[in-house]
Amino acid sequence: MTRAADMTPQELAEASARAMWDLDRASQQLGMVIEQIAPGQATLSMTVTEAQTNGHGNGHGGYIFTLADSAFAFACNTYNDITVGQQASITYVAPAALGDRLTATAREVSRAGRSGVYDVEVTNQNGRSVAHFRGLSRTVRGQHLAE
């Protein structure tokens, strides 16, 4: 078994994501897929199901937020340190429709000490922006993998 200290940054990001994914029942149950992981970055996707639509027949904002939040979580946990969300906000810019394949792309804006700032863009299968999310992270005690 390779120790975290012996991994490249990319290997560490991927191994941390695998460790988190194994315990992330919410993302799994909603049909999310990890498309890409890199240090400080993550891309996740999911298809809007009938159970995820609101009273207007659009993708429910709570599920769109959850997709963005999951991408944020995977992006800020790519360094093997347990990192949690401290605050998050979202701006919806276009509706998602039943059957849309949504992709949330998270990228690190800033990381200093125990705090980080991450931006997530959610787009549909046509590349149309659906939402913009900003998350603030806080690193706490613990690691995903043994050093």
C-alpha cells in the first residue's frame, strides 16, 4: 500500500476522492459521477430525474445545490486533509429540465492556512450555465489516508 507521503499531488487527490466517495452515500444515491479530480479541482455530474423536479417541472434548486456542494467537497479535500464546508451560496441563472445532464466544475480560488475559497459552475449538457456556487472551506483534524 502506497503511503500518502509518497504520492504525487495528482495521486493524492485521486486517492482522497476514492476514500471520500466510499462514504458519500448522498452523492451516490443521487446518481452523481466523479468525472475529474485534480489538486484543488473536481468535476461531478448527474442527470435530473423526475424525483428531482419542483412544482414548475424544473430541476429543484436543492438538488442543483447538492451537486455543486459535492463538487466543492471533493475539490477542497484533494490534499488528504479532512476539510468541511463553512459557508456556501448559490445563484441560479437558468432552469434545469427533467433529463438534463448537469455538470458541476469546482476550482480552488484561494487556500491559506485552514481556510479555502472555491467556485463551482453548474452547466447543462449544452454548456449553458445553470448556477454559480461559492463555498468557503475549513480544514479540521484528520486525514483521509495514512501518512
